[in-house]
Amino acid sequence: MTYEEFRKPLTAVYEAGEAKAIARMVMEVRFGLSMTDIICGKTGDEGEMLTLRQRLLTGEPVQYVLGQADFGGRTFHVEPGVLIPRPETYELCEWSLPPTPSKWKGHILDIGTGSGCIACTLAAEIPHAEVTAWDVSDDALRIAAENAKRANVHVSFEKVDILNSPLLYREGLGVGLDIIVSNPPYICNKERAEMERNVLEHEPSLALFVPDDDPLLFYRAIARFAQQALDTDGSLYFEINPLYVDEMKQMLYNEGFTHTEVRNDQFNKQRFTKSWR
């Protein structure tokens, strides 16, 4: 099967440019073929190409089909049990880096780690930091641990439910943290109609959605925990829903964070907050 034979049917599901990019990604990642190879007529295994194309035609994201996603220049294993890392989340990682990452030795907690992309990235870029990552999903913790091994970094993964208050406040859990960073679920159910089919049908709802009547559910729980877990000069970093920036700032203030800075992402949306006392 040629590149064109693989690509053309994809245009029934994807925009022409996206279909082209997906086809090239499959050729490069799965079959090791460069654009020069494609032009010269080289192809991959036809049976496998048919199987991959059929999965893509159902709307399954190419990252799940290939089992990997790029994030900040690193490759992470992904499966349907975790969200596909987004480029804007890497901006959150960059913002949370201390001034001299190579010398910094503090303790970082990533809450809701998913694929482990935030925790592994920070562990790699701040080599002397102590990095801990929490998630409630066994699948996520398994995948994240695999990604830490692949990246050759040490992260302590723990199964913790941030909404389980009695567990959170047991003695010694998360005390003395310098940085807490989180990209928790923040999409309201009412926003489903505006979302892409491949996200709705394939990425885990547990990691995406919050109730319409409580969009700050996870943020509030994390902020309350952060109040007692962070050191005096510690910072709390969030990726947020731009629809609720004002509510976020007020909630963080109510929870004791007297300073909150909001930063835009690469698409000029108010996407991140940094809070401190």
C-alpha cells in the first residue's frame, strides 16, 4: 500500500492537512520511512497498514494507534487509559521550573499524573529534585511508571484520590512540598457538544470531565491540600479552564493563596495559574 493509498481514505474523517500529517506520522513511527522513502515508493507491511488505517477511520487518535505521543521533545507511551499529552501542558512544566533547575533540590508533587508527562519531564529537567506523582487510576500509574523507566528518571508514584480528604490529611502525607503542579479534570459536561469526536469517544472521561455545577471540584480540593502541604515559600501551579479564570482566582484567594498570577498559553488563552502565599 502506497502513502497516497493510505492517506486518501483518511480525508473522510480528517481535514486534508491533518490526514497528511497523520499518514506521515504512521509511516515514520511505525515503518521507519522518511518522506524521501515515501517519494521513492517504499511502503510498509500492507496488512498492518490496513489495520492501522481502519483504527484511524473510527476516529481513534493516532497517538493511541501508534502507542506514543511527543511531549516537550520526549516520547511518552500512551494508551486509552490516559490523556494524550498536549503541547500547552509542556508550557506549564516550563513555567514551574525553578531559576536554576540543574542545582535545585526541592520536592515536587504532580497531582493527577496520567501518562506521567509532567512528573517525568520535571524529574528529567530538575535532576536533583524529589518528584512524587499521584493518580487514582491503576492504568495511569502503570503507564506513568513505564514512562519514567523509559525516560530514565526516578519518580515516586502513589495511588491517591485527591477528593478523599481523610486520606489526604493523614500524618506525613505530602508535608514540606516546594511545588505542587496539576492538570486536573476541568471540562464541564455542558462543553461536550463543542469537543472533537476522537476526544469524546476515545480519551478517558475520568481525566476530562467535572460536574456542570462544580467546575472547580478538583482545584478546590488541591488548593486546600496545598495550604497545609506546601512550605511557606512554596508555589501551586495549575492548568485551568479559561472559562473559569475569575472563579479560580477568587477560590484560590478564599483558600488562603493571597497571590495568583495568570498566564496565557501559546494559543493566547488564559490557561495557567501560579499561586503563593
